[in-house]
Amino acid sequence: MASATIASATVRAQDAPAPRFAVGDRVRVRATYPLGHIRTPFYVRGRSGVIERLCGVFGNPEELAQMRSGEPRQPLYRVRFLQRDLWPDYAGSPDDVVEVEIYQHWLEPV
């Protein structure tokens, strides 16, 4: 059985969904507010950022928190946001960023 190592996460090739985004792609975080255990921070929902890296493919934590299988597994990305895009009154350097790890099912292409 073939396997791949992606950022320290070993996954079987047939279990890994194809990543939809590449480093440098602009993405928007879905602006949705479901109930339950959600790993996507409120302050980035509806905001646009840039894919910084693919971290690996893991069980969906929103499913795992409900004692379910975590399937389908989801690619996890590190997304870089300019702080001024997150907080309009941000007074720091215009180049300051926040990086957040977000699962693929929360991301849309820009």
C-alpha cells in the first residue's frame, strides 16, 4: 500500500483527498457559524488570505469531537492573513500577519 508523508503526517494515498489549493493561492474562509466544536476562529471567517503551506491530511476535528470517525479526512493548510485585513483599526505595521491553520472544507477560492 502506497503512503505519503506530508509535514510529518503519514496518510494512505487512497485515503487522502486531493488538496484543492497550492502555496500562494488566495482563499476566502467560509462565513458560516455552525453549532458544535469548530476549529476555525471566528475572526477569520469571511476574510481572505494566502495559502502559506499544506500541513497534511487529518481526520476532521469537527467530526472527531462528536465521537464520529473524522471522515472524510481533510487537508489542513496554514493560511496567512494581513492583520489590517482582519482588524480595520490595526495600528501596527501594514506588513504584520497572522497565520491560522484551517481545514480545506472551510476554504473557497478567491
